[in-house]
Amino acid sequence: MAQSRISAIVSSCSENGEDSSSLDSLPNDVVAGILLRLPAQFLHNSASNVSRKWGEISESQCFINSHLLTHLSECEFLIQDTNKVQSINARDLKLEETDLGTKFHGRISGSSDGVLLFNKSSGSVMDFYVANPVTMQILKLPSLKSTCMISSHCSNIARVSSTGEIKVIRLGRDSLIGMYKWYVLTLGKEMHWRKISNNAPKECDPASYLSFVQSLSVNGVVYWTNSSWITDPSVFAMDLCHETAYHLKVPGECHGQYWTLVQMGKEICCMNCGKDVEMKVWKLNDLHINEWILIKSIRFSSEISLLRGNFCVPLTWLDLEVLVLSVYVGARNVVVAYNVNKGECRMLKIDDVARHTIFLHTNSLIRF
């Protein structure tokens, strides 16, 4: 579709006896408006071949940021298996096997604004790589030699939208003092690991979070919980813009119940889960004062028997309408996509997935 749009423009110029350089005469805002509608992969491969101006605009930082925001709803749901990475796109919910497992090193640890963090264990050392699957830019990060190997769930990546900085955070054990510390690295600037100063609340002691199995990176902040659906109301958050830690409590209505964190575009949300429950969605409105606001309540259609009487756990939002759920049916579980506006349910043909093996990813032109 994207290629046909550009081809139509080029063909129109040719029919009028013009060459593609005449496209440079179009106003910049018109060109940007056209390019914003096209996929990141096609822009990276072909925009500069159509017109020099088109190439320059598509490579500008302002355009790259605008393009990312425009296409946030066109995300992919990446599923990390032992030897492969599969994806489900938000548009048609079609399951496809990607080539991420063969093109890049190791397993996915996190995703932020189109940039993926991979990790690969080598003896007692865990190597990290950052890559953009669209531009094929890949960067191996320096080793953190003074630490022992820590679970990959204690690492993630975040892009700070206000500055454009991309930061990687990981938990490590300082061998000199025998204590666990948070380390952060800023891509392209310092390229070395720094200890985050110990200004965190007592509840944010890194040693308390060695059992992390869920990590989400949303809008420059990384959030951790210690299970997929839990009764412990605590959430650990690290704001990588200011490199400040927070100890949060989920909404009071979730205390003593099963709940989970889910990503909804550029928002982090808390949702309750269970059997035959009215699912509620709370958005974290203010990280600094631990303020949550209720934005949505979901009652499953009585006509969908699969969602009635079975334990349902939200996994992620593909857009503002489609919620992906893991549904426990007897001794097995199935993954479904539920359209909350239409009340329609579609079973996805994928195997059982663990919460920490799925990632919401949006293709982008972000460089580092």
C-alpha cells in the first residue's frame, strides 16, 4: 500500500513529462504530511530514492518523532520463544514468525519507541545489544565486569521523549561491597555504566527485587512487579529521565486481589483479573504522587463463553480497543484478542505465553 502511494506520485510526474526531482518543489509541510502516512520500513528503504528532499525530511529528528507518534497504534505484539520471535500486528491480528531471532544476538529484554534490547549469556557475563530492526542499526554495550550475572528481567531500555536520550538500566552486584546496585548507560553519550545514586526510598532497595519477572518500559519509565498477576500491591518504578526510583502502590480496589500492569500506548495501566470479574483499567496519572485514575470498565459479552467462568489475565493493549488476554481453561491456557467496543473475541493461534516473554513494539526510524 505504501509503495503504491509513492509509485502513483512518481508515475504522475512522469506522465506530465517531469522527473522525480520536481517533487522537491512541493512545500515541506506537504511532503511531511505524505511521508507521515507511510510505514517506517518503506521510508528507510526508499524515501531518499524518490527525492532528495523526501530523504532529508524523513531523516530529520523532528519528522522521526512525529512519525513515531503517528504510528503508535500500529504496534506489534512480539512473543519471545526459545529459538524464535513471533509477532502479531494490531491491524489484522495475524501471527507471523519474524527474523529477529536470526538477525540479532540473544533474547529480547525490552522495547522502547522501536528500539529493542537484547541479552546473551556467556559464562558468568551477560552481554547486551541495542538494535533497531527497521534501520538495522545494532550496538553492543560495554560489559559490566564488576558484577555477577543477573536475571535479564532486571534489565530494560527506555527512550526519554523530552530529550531523545536512550538509556539502558540493569541490576548488578558490586563485587567490592557485595551489594546490589542499579546501573544505567546512555547510548551515544557516555557509553559506560554508571551507578544510580542511592536516593531511593527504603522500599526500593535493589536486593528486594531479585525475583522480578515482569518489566515494562513506558514513556521513559521502567516498571517492575514480581509476578504476572499478584496480590502484593507494590510496584517499583525507575524514571530514567531523572534517574529517580519510586515505590508505588496500585489502586486500593486491587489490594488483596489479583492484578497486573499493562501498557496502553504511552500510558501504564493497572488492571484487575480473575474469574467473572468486571475488569477495570486505572491509568497512572501522576508518578510522583502515586495517583491512579479509573478510565475504563470492561464487562465481557455474555455470548462469549470462553471468557465466562475462566481466569482471565490481561497481557497488553494492541490499541485503545483491542485487549490481549491469557485465558486459563482447565489445565491449559489460550490467548485471545478482545475488542472492548464491539464485544468481539478472536482466539490467537499461539502457544501458552509467559508474561515476561511478550513485548509491545512499534516500528520506528529512531537512531542512536
